[in-house]
Amino acid sequence: MTFLYLILSGVVMGLIAAVPIGPVNVICIRRSFAFGPVNGFVSGLGAALGDGVFAAITGFGLTWIAQLIEGYATVIELIGGAMMVWMGWRTFLSPPVKRVEEGPEPGSASLLRAIISTFALTVTNPVTLLSFGVMFAGLGGLAGGAGSFNDASLVVAGVVAGSTVWWLVLTTIIGLFHAKIDEKAMRMINRGCGVLVIGCGLAVLIHLAVKFA
């Protein structure tokens, strides 16, 4: 029963971290429309791994890493905000890609770039670390090293699994509409997603500017 509770607790945390609409969701949705559900899912997998990193830091009680992240939170947020603005600008300017008919799967280099970009975007958000601390304390009492290594491992695995399931479901549903998207609609999606991601990045940068004004 404890085993099941730990796994389910992790799954719930992963869903809580992944489901809210933010820049990563917008990027994965846009990539699913543009390049197909495989690229979108792999992009989401990068975010799931990022969530897993923060969950591991919290669950295994790696206080020194948490303190290091908190100590450089401003620099990390600056990098994350700048990345969002850059990725949003590239998305806004991206030409609509023609739908790929039955053909080869996306190249490994393209998928590797997809997973790295969303992983980097996820781990440059120090607020996620705080949110996992709150969730661990509320759902398992495992934060800060409470509980065994095996218990924490189960919760971290559940976090990655929960987040991954969300991205699989989301990109699979979008994949059903992928074939019906024409170039005009894709151009609108690119611009809309680009504006949203740029807005998120600017919000982070403005927050930093106000904090140090």
C-alpha cells in the first residue's frame, strides 16, 4: 500500500507540475502541430526530465544543490527569461512547414534539440524547486531527506511518469488534428505561440528588473 501511495503521490506531483499552461506547454503544442506528435512528445519528455531533476533534489534531500540554485536564482531566471524571449522570437518568425505525409520519422538530431531545449527551459525556473518542496511536504513528508532513499526514488519515478503521461496524452490528441492544419493556420499558430512565449520571457525579465530597481 505504501509503495502504491508513493508512486501515485509522484504521479500527482508530475501532473501538477506539467498540466498548467506555460511556455513549455505552448512550445510542445506548437511543435506537435508543426512537426507531428513525436516531436511534441519528445519536447514534453525534456520537461518531464527537468521536473524529475527538481523532484530528485527535493526528495533525496540534496540541500547543497538546492542552496546553490537559490543562491544563483537571479542569474538562472535571467537565463531562463532570455531563452524564452529568444525561442518565442524564433517561433514567431518560423515559416509554416508543410505537413509531412507518410515518410521518415523525425531525425535524431532534431529530436535531441527538441528535448534539450525544453529540459533547459524547465531547469532554469527555480520556482519549480520551491513548488516541489511544497508538494513533497504535503504529499509525502519526504522533503529534506525524511523517508528512505527507496521511498524518495519511487516518488521521483512517479513524478517523471506523471509528467510523461500528460505529454503523451496532450501530443497524441493534437496529433489527431495535425494532418488538418494548413499553412495559413500554421502561420497563425507560430505567431500566437511566439507572442505567448515572448510574453512569458518578458514577464520574468521585467520581474527581475523591478526587483533590483
